[in-house]
Amino acid sequence: MNNEEFQKLVLEQFQTINNRLGNIETRQDEIYQVVRAIEHSNNVGKAELDDHNIRLAKNEGTLKKIAKVIDEELNKASNL
């Protein structure tokens, strides 16, 4: 094998490696996008859970107030 043939063979190998790297970069970008989508979904889920917890706490407070009023009214009625 002469020098020119060797150089041609090396260039072909570099082109093959370059194509593979391009495919790897593309795949890596796809994986990154999937991870970002999962992260976003988790953040949305956490925000929704926080919203439900806030609503539940408000409802709990309202029910406690109602229960207190009912207890007061029952105590008044039993004292009559």
C-alpha cells in the first residue's frame, strides 16, 4: 500500500467516524429533549399537586369553621 492509498483509506475512515458522531449527536439531542419533556411534566405535576393541597387546606379550614359554628349552636340549644 502506497502513501496515497493509505491517506485515502484514512480519510474514508474519518468520514465514517464523522457520520457516526453526527448520528450520536442527533440521538443525544433527542434524548435531551425527552429528558426536558419529562422534567417539564414533573414540574407541572408538582404544581398541580400543590394547587390541590392548597384547595384541600382551604376546604379543611372552611369545614372546621362550620363544625365550630354547629358545635356552638348545639351547645346553645342544649343549654335551653
